[in-house]
Amino acid sequence: MYLKNDIISESFARYLEGLQHLIFPNVCLQCSYELSRFEKHICGFCWDKLQRTYFESYEVASGMDQLFWGRIELSETFALYFFEKEKPIQDILHALKYQFKAPLGRHFGEVMGKTILNSDKYKEIEALIPVPIHPQKRFLRGYNQSELLAEGIAEILKIPILMDVVQKKNNNSSQTRKNRFLRWDNASEQFSIGKKAMTYRHVAIVDDVITTGSTLEAMAQLLRSQYPDLQISLLSFAIAK
């Protein structure tokens, strides 16, 4: 009896899935081709167009490591893909930030988490701190994309996300058109340490894309000023090439 009910329930679930797909086709975010039932958000062909960094396999300093040399002492760095304008990665990040694609962020976070999990370089990370955004921006956007990435990573690594350690003070304008020094001035005034004390020894700051690194540098400097012995790593979905 139970077996029969299970078969009926499974068949009904498949029927609903097929009906939903007929009404709302599941298409690739990049090329708009229909996805197979085994694909999520992006088809295999478009995934192959994204340029992997493979930083997790480097035995020498990566370009991301070198970006922060002389600026802040870090334990480890990681970015899954290289960012290039006019490439599929730009459309993906734009959709993540501005097109209400919350599931997309968690999915990418899980992809990041699985890659990180398979590398011994990141075994000591105990908790994640997503780059915060101002409450007004969060209200308008509906979510914080860095937090979504952190949720996906945390699900795979089985570690906590620290939401109140660093807070966003000012709703500053976009840094896209600022040079590195103006970005640093802007970023260094954006954050404050939260009231909740932290007891972890090694944390990783999570961001969606790194260009000059000013935002992450400012966060890391602020954390280090409060917790001098804290080990800090950086995890990002993409980094400018």
C-alpha cells in the first residue's frame, strides 16, 4: 500500500514539474536555450565559456594573492572565475545583482563551496563574513548577493555565517568609475564593527566580484584592528582579469 502511494506521489510530482516547465520554461540565463532536467540556471555550453582561475590548485602566489601584497596580510584567497567585460560572466553577475535571482546566488555559492572543499588550502576556515550592503540597498534589491553566495558555501562546508560582525554604515555611490585611491577612501568609510564579539580564529570574507580589492581590504583592515590575531581569507565568485 505504501509502495503504491509512493509511486502515485512520485508520478504526480513529475506531472507537476512537467506542467510547470511547460508554462514557465527553464531556460539558460545566458543563451536562453532550454535547460535539461539536470542543469540549473546555466547550460553546459555556457558554463564552458566561463574562464576558471584554478587558484585553489596553485602552489605559488596567484594573481589574487599578489593583488593584496603590501596592503593586508591574508591567509588564503580564492576566486572561481575570471571577470571580463562583454563576456558571459558579466551578464551572470548583472543578473545576480539586479534581476532578483536569489536562487542563482546560492547555487553559485554551492559551486564555490564544492571547489573549496576539495582543496586543503581552506580547511582552517571556521566561519564566513559576507560583504554587507546598506539596509536601503538591501530593501530595494531584496537580498545581498554576497550573503547568498555565503549561504551556498556554508551549506557545503558546514560552517556558520557571521552577519553582525561587520556592518555597512553609509549607502555610498557605486565605485565603478572611481580609481583605486578614490575607491579606498570610499570603502574605508563604509564599514563599522558590530557590537557582537567574535571568538573565531580564522574567517573568510565573501564577495561576488573583485576589481581593485579596496572593499575587501577595508573590511580586512577593520577586522584586524579589532582582532589583531585573526586569520583572514578572501573568497569571491569572480575576479577582474
